[in-house]
Amino acid sequence: MKLSFFGAAREVTGSCHYLEACGRKIFIDCGLPQGVDVELPLRFPVPAGEVDFVLLTHAHIDHAGRLPLLKKLGFKGKIYATPATCDLASIMLRDSAHIQESDAEWQNRKARRSGRPEVEPLYTTPDALAVIADLIPCDYEQIVTLAPGLTARFRDIGHLLGSACIEVWAEESGETKKIVFSGDIGNAGQPLLRDPVFIQDADYVVMEATYGDRDHTIPPDYAAELAAVIQRTFDRGGNVVIPAFAVGRTQEMLYFLRQVKERNLVTGHDDFLVYVDSPLANEATTVFLRHQRDCYDQEAQDLLRRGINPIGFSGLKLSLTGADSKAINDVKRPLVIISASGMCDAGRIRHHLKHNLWRKESTIAFTGYQAHGTVGRALLEGAGELRLFGETVYVKAEIVRLSGISGHAGRNQLLEWVKAFSPTPKRVFIVHGETAVCDAFAAHLQAEYGIPTAVPEYSGVWDLAANRETDAGVPLRPSAKKPVRGKTRAPAYIRLLAIQQRLSSLIGDASGWANRDLNKLTDQIASLCAKWER
């Protein structure tokens, strides 16, 4: 029984954990790294066709975004997730595939003009659609039998609609081990969502630590803090631009904006307009409304019983088409514009930055974590200019972070969650955090509470039967080279490596073949090598 780490190991994004148990090979999440200073891993720790199934904690791309790539490389299993996660993943993976295709096409137009080799998208819309067909919905608290000796249960973790921590029970040689994968632990008191559940027992815990070094500075009134930003920006004639993750954060912001309007917290700008400029966010909002009865918290349920839409209000405009998006720039009054992506690395938000960053009247208001290497992180750290669509845009707008509005638990909430385990787990693996944060949080757990911890390295392997680290891992560490978005040949190389793995498996299975077939295969491989050897 082994556990390996192939994402979110000493970094915040790209979650992918690999469990070998009961003769099965399992991924827990299969996320796409975002804004990190390493290349995408060119291989998975096992040929994609050998992965039996995937357990998905939630639909965010840094946890689900490599699933279409896994499918492209030969995955034939099923993906288990909550019903809301299945619905959200369906729209997010299609959107991610569209971005991959669009980025590749943009790069290829430039490549054709300059005579450079063209690139492939990491994956395509058909790959995403094939993955969506593999999604298996599992209700919260339902015990799911995955294979003989292997069961799982999804528990509400309060991070995103449908998000879950996952309990896995694996029985080998008459002994059962329980491993808990936290996913992303939600921030208590969020609008719409229930608070994270506490779990009482586990042998091993894989736990996120995004904010393991600090607590959120929680304002006494979220709506009032947001209203203050809107008031001063509108008073000077500018727009409030909110880069927001299309799924989760956008709906939270709509909840707070409804409160702002309901309580008349912004004066002198009656019934101000709020544009949601993200087709994905608009589609996700529909999913939120579909799952309001099984996922919303008590406060939101009370609003529904009173006939109030918790995320709807007068003045809300949904921008669906490209023409709708461009028309926002022609509105001659101060606006609130919510657009994706939340870290400003792609999507329509970049157009709104281009039109507002240079205006000292406007405000860019960040509401979520900004990973290293992203445009959002650069702005928060004081960048004076950005390159957007081939031109330099100077930063004159006010840049603010709305404190306390986070989908991730702060340090004290993380401590409360992990301290609820009784007896103490044999080991808690700290993941999904920057290196210094993970190290400090792990050291604190061990020193203050006597909880055995480990901060795994990328591709690190832990023998769960012996409770020790092993060197029997797959050497797949990414290069330290910083990637250039859309300019790498990695997708084509990924396919080549996948064929290498298939060929290796084929040769391993060929020992019992007839000599005639063995000679034929050998001649074909030799001929191919002779053709391509340089």
C-alpha cells in the first residue's frame, strides 16, 4: 500500500495524489498547475491506461484540469465525485479545453508567420467530453464500493459547491488502513456553503495548507468592506474590476453585492450596474441554483424560503457573447465588473485590465489567492506595468485585496480541523502550500500537538504499511525551467512518452508470443528507430 505525490507537493496548485492499494491504482485529483515556475510534468506516475479510477475532491481546474489529458493518454476508468462537482466539472473542463485550443491556435498563427514549428493544445474539447462521460455522481455521506477491500465516502468540506474531503478505506492482508484526503478545506462562515465537517479518525491524512502561516483578517462586515471600495471608486468616476474565479468566488461576490444593494450601502449611485463577464461563471451560477437544496447553508436556505434569490438582484447584467463583453467598455457610468480568470492569466479579465489598469480612477479588487508567477500576484506585489495583448499598460489604478474573503481555511481553522482526529493519525502529509508555509505548519503540528507530519517532495512515495518514506518512486520531477504559456512542445512530447510506456508494457507482455510475431515486432521497431535516429 503506497501513496505518492505528483502535484501540489511544496506548491499550491496541480493537486494529484496516487494511491496503490488492494491491487488498484487510484488518482485522488488530477489538477493542472497554475502560475508555477516549473514545467508541466510530462508523464503521469503510471501509464494512463493502467489507472483504475479517479476520486475528485472538487471541480477547480487545479484539482481537475489534467483529467482530459489523462483521458487523451488512454485512461479507461471512472471518475467519482459529488453530483454538484460532476455538474461543475462538466462546464469547467469544456472551458479549459477551449482555452487550450485557443492558446494553441494563437501561438500557431504567430508560428506560421515566423516559420517556427506549430504546437498542439494540451488537450481538446473531444478529450474533455470523453472525460465528462466518465463522471460518476456520489452523494455526500454515501459509502461507495470501488473494488473488493476498497471503499470511499465523500464529506462536505465547505470550499466550493460540491467540494469534499474523501475518506478511503483499504484492506490488505486482513488489515484496514483509512486515508483521508482533505481536498481544499473551506473557510468557515462563507456565504451559501456549509462549514467543513470534522472527521474523527484516520490512519493517514493528506491535508492542504494554503494559509497554514496566517489567519484571514476578517472584517466585521464583508458587504460593508466591499461597499467602501465601490463607493470611493464610483465617487472618482472609475470602475471596480473584480478578477474572480468563475466557479465559487463569482457566486460569493454576487451574494455580497445583493447585500450591498439591499442595505443601500453605496450612496449617490442608485441601482449601480454589475456585469458578470464570463460565460463560464454564468453557466456555473445556473449549477449553483440547481444544487441549492442539497448544498446551501441554513442562511441561504432561509432566503430561499422567503422567495429571495441569494445571488440575484436588480442591476445584474450577464455578458454572454464577445460582443456583449466589448460593449461593457462603451458604458458611460461607473460599473462593477466581475470577470475570470481569478489570477488574471487568461480569459476576458485581461481585456478589462487593459481598459482599466491605466486609469487612476478605477480599482482592481482581488478576492482570492494569487499563485506565484501569475499576473494577479504581480499586481498585488506592486508591478508598475504589464504586457497585455502585445502592448505595455501602466498600472495607475488602485490595487486592493479584499481581506477575509477566501475560500480556504485560515491557520486556526486548519488547526481545528486536524486536531479533531482522535486518536492522532500515524502521519499527516502537508500539501497544497508554498514550501516555507508547509514546512512551518508541519513543524508546528509536530512540536505543539505531537502530530507526526511529513512534507512530501514531488514524486515522493510513502509506504503506508510500514509508515515510512521509500525511494521506490517514479523519477518524474519537473524541470526548474519556467514555462512560456502556449510555447512549449510538451503536449506532443507527452504523447510520445505515452507511446513509450505503451510499448514498454507491450514488450513486457510479449514473452509468451510465437517467435514469428516476436521477430515481426522487433523488425518493425528496428525499422522505426533507423528512420528517426539522428
